[in-house]
Amino acid sequence: MSIIKGLEWTFDTVAAQYEKLRPAYVPELYEDIFRYKQLDQASRALEVGIGGGQATLPILKTGCNVTAVEYGENFSRLCRQKFREFPGFLVVTSKFEDFAGESASYDLIYSASAFHWVPEEIGYPKVFDLLKSGGVFARFANHPYKDKGREELSQAIQKIYDVYMPNAMEGSEYSENEAVEKAETARKYGFADISYKLYHRTRTFTAKEYTALLGTYSDHMVIEEETRKAFFSEIERAIDRLGGQITIYDTIDLQLARKP
């Protein structure tokens, strides 16, 4: 889905729905992070933009202390409750740009489908400053793509988008070249040992499940309510008419970089 700067506040208005409907990340991604940077009870990690906590539990299970910096008050409250059994877990309600962390104090800083909201020229230098020497920045995100197995359905949904959100569905599937370019961004800010990885999966939804998911995307949330209802209703009818299900093809990218 498209990203519109300035809409990061919207997610917090549907925090519970977001936590329920947004996907977690594949186990292989965490295995690659932990091969790159071992974590234990003495480690300190910082999560930038915890959202509904989709990426948090595997990090907490290493035994390390995790501080989450989260802009949304509802997300902060939700995650404090969700991870209350972990004594080393803390949520700070703040934009990452305003977070007053101690320099050279974290072994791992990670961000899942959230770092694009932070201006590059602010985010990368701040991550570099907060990391210990040898510390790691792990940036990863999920990139959903249309149902490649049902071309008639994809075309029908595209026609609906052309009416309600022109250009929103245009674009190609997330590519390896994009992952490489994003990984190399860290080098400009002093990071070394740059690497990346791609993972693929599919998710299948009923018509109502799919429009519920769309309701957690910022550019869809800001559509006027009655217009959005009509928009989603047309999408549901198209899915029900053409098989009753829609499959989304996800590409997850991981970029890893180390502070020398």
C-alpha cells in the first residue's frame, strides 16, 4: 500500500484492529538477525515504532531488555499490557526523533514496517549514536502485493481503485534492487558489514477479512467514512463474485548493518 508522509498518527486510532490484523514476521528473519547479533539477558534492544507488537516477542524471548519507542498512546498502552509478563520490557511514548536515549547504550536497534516514517537524515544518525560499538541496526518491513493467481479479480479490484483511489494500486512487486538500495543507505551514515535478505509468503482472506485489513492502512483510513464504506463494499462484492477469497503475496525485506 502507498505511504503518505504525515499520516503516521492514523494507525493509533485503530490500534486493536491493527494488532489483530497486521501480520507477524517469518521465523527465518529472526534466525538471520540472531546469527548476525547474538542476544542474551545482558543485552539491550530498542524497537522503533512497536505498533501492535508484531515484531517484539521473538526479541523478548532471547531474555534481553527491550525498550520500545512508540508515537501512539493507544499502541503504547496495548503493548504494555500485551508484554506485561516480561520485566525487562519498557514503552516510551514518543516520536523516535524526540527520544532522549543514552549514546552507545544499545546492542540492537530494530524497526519493523515503521522506520520509513522517520526522516532518513535524522533516523540513521540517531540509531548510529545510540548503538554500542559492534551494535546492530535491523530494519525490516512487509510489502504486500496483489493476487497474482487470480488476474480477473486483480483487474476488478484495480477498476474499483481507479474510481476511489487513483494510482494507489499501481507499481510492481517489491524487488531485490529496492532491498539492496535500502540496505546501502546505512553505509552513508557510517555503518559497515551491510547485508540484506528477502523472504516470501502468501496470506489468504475472505472478502470481509480483506477489507478489515485495508481499514488499517493510513491512506485508506483518511477517506471520508461513507465513501470508504462504499469503496470497501465494492471490493467485497468483487471478491465474493470471483471466488470468495483473495490471496496477498508478501515480500519481507531485512536490512542489517553494524556500527564499527
